[in-house]
Amino acid sequence: MTAATVATEAIDVTVSEVGTRDGLQNIDTILPTDAKKAWIAAEAAAGVPEIEVGSFVPPRLLPQLADTAELVRFAKTLPGLNVAVLVPNLRGAQAALAEGAHHISMPLSVSETHSLANVRKSHAQMFDEIAAVVAAVAAQPAAARPTLEVSLSTAFGCTLEGPVPEDRVVAMAERAIALGADEVGLSDTTGYGNPSQVRRLTTRIRAAVGRERLTGVHLHNTRGQGLANVMAALEVGITTIDSSLGGLGGCPFAPGASGNIVTEDLVFLLEAMGLRTGIDIDRLLAVRGDVQAALPDETLYGFVAEAGLPKGFAYARAEAS
Ligand code: ZN
């Protein structure tokens, strides 16, 4: 992602933590604001370069995320951290702009049935909303403008509609860019995706809108394909991967879709392959312990936390890449 505020330390792949949004919105427990701040600060201190700290949705819909404005303000005090938020509509975007979020992600479900269930809007209404958000962002002074990403959700299949035509995903990506979004993202909301599909779809969209317009993917591990799908994304040059500490979260409107990619396992994969993330895994595991303690009733996932780092594990370094 392209905001000028990203940490200057050289990294090869940006790991974007979404647990504080995607994770917490999918559990019933409301994590106290102070515990969220501690989580965000500790992950930033562990080297995580970008965190989606919340979502600007009405508190009656997602009381778990009612403190998003305060979290954006807090996260912006952490040096080098790219502060991302999700917004479903113009009103949310206005709140994000008021707080000065660095990156705004707007979900656009390729499945219209899912869009109606998730944000109660048709595709036509969502494109109107995107155009309004583009205008609101453009009205900001250049230095204060966040990057605006339209995240194409259910891009790999929908629990309500089944298979999603790739032509439709590509066409919706083109439309979002034509309306003025800075970039599109691809989101496997339902965990239906496979590596061939990831490779094909990312390649097609990049051919249609330009490589620099698709840099990030949001993949789920619902059927165990999460890291295999990451590999496919890396092969075609995707540089930002979303993940959630302990794999917390999924999507409440996609029944059965639990389990974002686990941040700890993702960072291990990348560093073990010589790709720099800037993240200290031991410190990340310590954050996991703190989050588990704050959410004692929630199940956290992940293999590295169970098995530990291999003896003699070496992080990727500049000279190795
Ligand atoms: Zn997710």
C-alpha cells in the first residue's frame, strides 16, 4: 500500500494485521479499548507495518468496533505505523477522513446477494457510494489524502451464490478504478479460493487495471488453503498480505467462514523464505499471549505458536535477498 507514512525500513512483503477489525467484529466479546490499544501498540512495536484498527460502522450493528475513532487517533501516534480502517459507505469514509486514517478500505462484494446481506446495498448503489467516497477523499488537501482501496469480497466464490464469474470480478475491478479508487484488493471472504484461481484472477485484474492497482490480497484459511494461496499471490508479485493474529475472525455473513490467515504463521513463512517483513516473531507470539489472556473464551489458531521457531531459525536479511 502506498501511503507515504509507511515505515522507511526496507521490507519485501507488507503484512497487514486485520485482527483488530476482522477478528474482533466476528466474536461476541467486546474487547475493552485499552486492551485494543495495547494490542495495536505491541504489534506495531513488534514491527507490523500496517494495522486495520477498526471499521466505521454504526455501533448498533457492530458494538465490538464502536471505539474505532479513538483507535485511529491512538494508532496515529505510533511511529511508522500505517493506520488502516474499513468503511462500508460515505458516512464511514467521512469519519475516517475526520480522524486522518492513512488507508481506507471499502468492501465491494462481487456477489450481489452477499452485498445485500452484508451492507444492504446493490452493486449500483455500491458504485454510487464508491464515487461519493472518491469525491470526499479528493476534496482533502493532497497531504492528508488517504489511499482508497476497493476490496472485492467474495471474489473467489460466495456461500450464497456459489461460483462467482471471474469476468465479473475483473469488470468490477475495472469499474472501481475507473471511478477513481487508488487500488483494488482481492478478498477470499469464504475461503473458497485455490492457488490456481489466485494466480489467474490477480494476473487478469492486473492486466486490466495495471500492476500497481492491485497490490494486496485478503485470504482465508477456511479450507486449509490460506498459505498455499499466499504463495500463489507472491509468485505474481502481490506485496501486501492481510492476516489476523491467532487467525481470529472470518465473516459473519459467510456461514462457516472462520479463520483468517494466521499472522504468526504468515510471518514465519515469509521470513523463512528470505522475504523481509520487519516483524519479530517472538514479540508477535508475546502479543498473541496477551490477546489470548484478554479473550480467554476465544480460540486462537496457528502452528508456529504451538511448535515454536525451528532451532537456529534465521530471519531474512537485506544481504540474503
Ligand atoms: Zn477476513
